[in-house]
Amino acid sequence: MFTASEYHKNTGGPIEDDSAVVQDPDGEGKIVYLFLPLYQAGNLQDAINANVVNGTHFPEQEMVRLFKGTCLAVRAMHDYHAPINANASSSSGPSRQTPPTPQRPQTTHEEDDEDDEDHAMFPHPEGDGDEGYSYGGQVNVPLMTKHVVEEEGDVVFDGDEELEQHGTAVPGQTELVPYAHRDLKPGNVMISDDGTPILMDFGSTMKARIPIENRSQALMQQDIAAEQSTMAYRAPELFDVKTGQSLDEKVDIWSLGCTLFALAYSHSPFENTQTTEQGGSIAMAVLNAQYKQPSSAYSQGTKDLIDALLKVNPQDRPDIHKVIEMTDRVLRSLR
């Protein structure tokens, strides 16, 4: 890990971007520098930990405001529209997916080698091109953005590169390609210096809508979730993936419910005395939505919002637009 001063010492040049590749002065290859933003306020989990230590809690309006900012970032992922490939079949529907073929991680299931098409369901690490990603400049942008943001305050999701690799985009035409974060939790939401929540850690992110056609694919998705999605914030359908059904962006809605619960009560709804000290199963608690909201001074609107997101059946959960609408309603009631 190099500091900015060490970069300047090694290269003699100013920092003009957030990434750089330079020749190793010792002649042993190249050095890649990545410059990341420093948010002195830390993340939401840091704020929760401070509340626990100090015996305090979030003021409700501030808590719901932070939650809404997180939802806006999630909306950018769930609503991502990619340029339509000019070489695509005219019969393709708006939700068609053409994912690349990434490497499959090792699993413990022998049948994982059955279907090569399963590879397309794994998250694929994408490069950021020659320009790198920019984390500075615009304010009130809950997602890490590229250098150019069309309007100040726009929430941007970087995903164009993947679709552009597959052909020339049709000017002015896009298709909905939702992405799911799959590891939403307080520790993955930074707080910028102006108080804006910044969604981070996209290592678990993948195209949201995944049809599960056989048992091999189901087990594969369970393995991915077990490795990349934090258990106490993981949606129930990722614990027990069903054949003949589809996973979608509703996995993030469940995690948002867990996140709001944690902001309110300083822990996940499924990290309680029974599961952490008495040998209870977090997985079973999640699969049955076994949680209870402690008594608090928070409004019934906030409590109802949490309950609306923590529905075992994904079809019973609201989409991200409805979540934001419900959150706005709670905010209005607190003014």
C-alpha cells in the first residue's frame, strides 16, 4: 500500500487521476496505484458501534434520511439501463441478459461441472478501462461515479463497459439490465463529509435476474451467497435456492430491511441473544422471518417500513421505487 506522497516520490509527477500504472524503478515490472477517497466519518456500522458504546441512538429523521440515500444508490443499480447491442436479435425482450463467461470458483458439489452455461451466473470482475473511476467532484451522489456526471446529483451506476464489449450500441436505445448488490449492510455504506451515504464494495454484485433451471444451478447460487453475502443480512431465498424459480433484485430489498433495523436497534434482526448466545440458527431465523422489534421511541411509520421489507416471499416485498416512496412518506411524517 502506497501513500500519495510515496507515489509522488516514485514518479515525480502530480496526482491527476484516481489510478495510475507506472514502471517499477527497480525494473521489476509495473506498479499499479489506486487512490481511494477518505471519509473521516467512516461507515454506518461505525456509527452504530459508536451508538452502542455511548448508549445513544440515531435521531429518527437523520436515520431515515441516511436510509433513503442508500435506497437511491440501490435504485441506480436496480434501474440500470444498458445500451442495446446492435448485433442483438430483434426478438430479444427488454429483460434479456447476455452476461460474459467468468471463471467458476471451486465448490463442494460434484454436479457443478454438469452445465457450462452455469458459468454466466457468476459475478465477473470488470476493468475500469484506462481512465479509472472517479470518487470525487460531484456531491450528493450515493454511488461511485465515472468522471462525467450529466447533472449534479445524478445517481450513476457504472455498467456500460460490460455491454459495450459485446457490440455496437444502438444510439438512443437501452434495455433494462438490473444489477443486485447482494451484500447490503451498514458496513458497506460510507458516510461522506457532507453526510451523504455512499454505497461501496461491489465484489458481490451481479446481474440481478437469474433463472434457476436445475439443482446444480441452485447449489451454485447458494455457494456464491454463502461466500459473498453476509449471513445476518442475506435474503431467505439465497439460503435455500429453489429450482424452477428466479432470483432477482428483491434480495436487496430484504437486506435494506435488515439495514434499517440495524440502524434503529444497533444489530441485525437476526443477530440476537437467541442466535448469538443460545446456539440458535441465523439461517432458520431468516427463513422464517423470526425477529421482533424492540420497544423504542421510533414512529410506527418506521417500524412498518421495516416490516414491509422483511417478507420471506420476495413477491411480497416492494420494489425499490415503492421503498423510496414509503421512506419519503415516513420523512414527511417526521417534519
